Amino acid sequence: MAWQFASEDAETALGSRDDFVAALHLQVGAPIDEFAAKVLYTEVVANTVRHAPGAIRIVLEARDDAHWLCVFDEGPPFDWAPELPVDLYGEGGRGMFLIDRYSDCVAVERLAAGGNAVRIKLNPGAHAPLIRNESRGT
């Protein structure tokens, strides 16, 4: 499944979140954590709309028994640095933190033709804790 939008059309891009969740339901074929799926979609699309002018392509892939939310943009390079922001209600970093916490893996690649590919490995059936206790590995 794939969706394409212009970054200027944030309302339509974010409005397709329910279509993404429905497609994920079909791919997985079992109950999913809709909250986590919606958080991941919303945060990655909102960040892309905010920081990457141009076309946005969103792809839901199933490969190697895993489900991936892939977002391709035409924006400038960026560093993947998911940390808990100092100001939890401020702008800047919160989206990356949430994506990191609700996904199994995140890979960011700069594309040769320009733009970025953000690939998020979904864990559709499990709800991750928002704050992990690193010393206990949870």
C-alpha cells in the first residue's frame, strides 16, 4: 500500500492515518495496537511535512515477516537523534522520541537523488512503554 502527498497538504496526509491503520490490519491479519500505529504515522508524517518541502511518499511494506512504515521525502538531510526532550511540551525532538519508543527499529537513509528515506519497523501487536528503564532493559 502507498500514499503520496505534497508537504503543503498536511491535512490530507494526516487524514490518511486511518487508511494506513486499516491497511496494517489487513497485512497483519490479527489484532494490532492501533494507538501505537497512529502515533508512529502521525509523528513521522508531521515531522516530514514540517521539515521537508516537496513530495512525500508513504509506503506500508511487509517483508521478512515484518511490517515497515516507509516515508520518502525531498527534504534536507537530518540526524536521527531520538532523546527525551527537556521540555516535554515544547517543539523539537518529541516526535523522534515517540517514534523510537513505539517502533522496533528506525533506519534513516539519505537518497542519492536527494531527499530521505525513513524506515520504521512496526511491532503491530505490542505496546511499548513510553519511558524505558535502561538499567533493567525494559
